[in-house]
Amino acid sequence: MKIIVPATSANLGAGFDSIGIAVSLYLTVEVLEESSDWKIDHDLGENIPTDERNLLLTTLSAVLEDKNVALPAKYHLKMTSEVPLARGLGSSSSVIIAGIELANQLAKLNLTSDEKLKLACEIEGHPDNVAPALLGNLVIASTVAGKTSHIVADFPSCALLAFVPDYELKTVESRQVLPNELTYKEAVAASSIANVLTASLLTNNLEVAGQMMEADRFHESYRASLIPELQLLREIGHEFGAYGTYLSGAGPTVMLLVPDNKLTLLTEKIMEKNLTGHLYPLKIDNKGLQVEESVF
Ligand code: HSE
């Protein structure tokens, strides 16, 4: 059996903690033979555990505990990931979704999508990465007081260009620079921008979506000093025709939404700057979680 989960890019500027897209980089978990202990072969570096301490298996355990079931066997697993770690592309969320599905398959839980999303939000705390990793495409979601509501929609047609810096930025570090509170006036302004962002995405208006994502007041301005590339890439975006540029998740990846016919030009203009990092042309993933050789 093979479980495949896309990477995700959250926030889209003003959709902080609420809006995310699934993108075309994938985590794959393969169930190999039964084994006396859990063992994960992976290519993610020596800091990532290969045993029960791995997020995949802590998630599996949390789900089994929640459902009050035990597995009769342990397995040898293989995990392969194209998703860069700690870069704002939802690497942990992809693992959480894979762990929930692993529990679902191995314990034959027959979980619905809504149940999987509820479990994922309980583990992750906010839905903006886990929801698109599970459901694909564009997801607008809200988790408040333990209740998650969500809408899945087609993302407007465009190219995505992700600049992934060579340095890591941990979400917890990137959240530490955020204010504890916003004034009422500021919250109303920030949420009005988010409302127009959402409406523009749902009506295929990328020009307005680009303006609204760049007008975010929830997080980007507080985080900008942690990601010096953001401002530069945004300026290149303005000069050479991107719809909009935003900080992907908690950063440091910077995402540009680009008209298809401007992708080559923008790629060249960014390459000319010799920034330290990698540029990925990406597409929207509209499938989300997939299972090959499912038990259901
Ligand atoms: N919305 C989250 C943030 C995404 O920006 O901190 C990372 O988990």
C-alpha cells in the first residue's frame, strides 16, 4: 500500500491560518513487510527519527488512541519526500495526513474526510495546511473552539513559482514575532482584506487576489525581517507581471502567482539575482490525499 500526500502553501497573505492550496510536491509513505518493531526508511536526514518518535507514527498512535483500537502488527515503512522541511510548504502537515491515513488503513477505521480533517486540526491546531493536504486544491477553512468548517474550491488558473531559501525557519520561531492582539479597528481592516481575497479567488479574479494578498495585515509585515527575500521578490513580481507574492505558510518560502505566459520571464529575472535557494515552478494539486492499493 502507498499513501501519497501533496505539499501545501498556506495563508496566501491575508488568509492567515485559514486559506491554503495543495501544490505539486509529494510525500509518499509505503507500507512494506510486517516487522518486530516499527521502522521507517527515509531520506529526510539524520535529525528525523526512524522509529516510533517519528511524527508519522506519533500521529498514528494518537488516532488509534482516539478510536480506542490497537493494531495486531508493526510494519517496516518507507517514506520519500519531495517537500523541503521547515520551509513553509507544509511538510509536517503532509506527514500528519499520511499518519492519519496509515491508521485508517491499518486499523480499517473507514474514517470520513470530515473525521480525518477533525483529527488533523486537533493535532496541527489550525487547518490551513492540513485541509488542502487532505482535500487538494484551494481550501478555505476555520477552526474555532474545536469546530472546523471548510470549503474546497478550484484555484484560478495560473502558474506558481516558489522560491525556497536555503535556510530553515521553524513555525514556532516565525509565530513568536506576531502580536498577541490586534485592535478592533485593525482586526476589522485585516478581515475585510481577507474577505475580498477570498471572494476574488472564488471568482477567478487574480488581479484583485494579488492586491489583497499583498495587503495582508495579520502576519507578513511582522515576519518580513526574518525573510529578507520577500520584499525583493515582491518588487520583481511587480516589475515583471506577477499577480501577487506572499509568504508561504510561516516562511521562509516566498510564493509568486504568475500568468502562464510570464513564468519564463519571472524565472529568469529571479535567477539573475543569484539568491541562495531553489526556485520551483509548481502546479496546484487537485487530488489531495491518495492511496494506492487501499484496503477499502
Ligand atoms: N498559518 C501558519 C503560520 C502556517 O503562518 O504560522 C504554518 O503552520
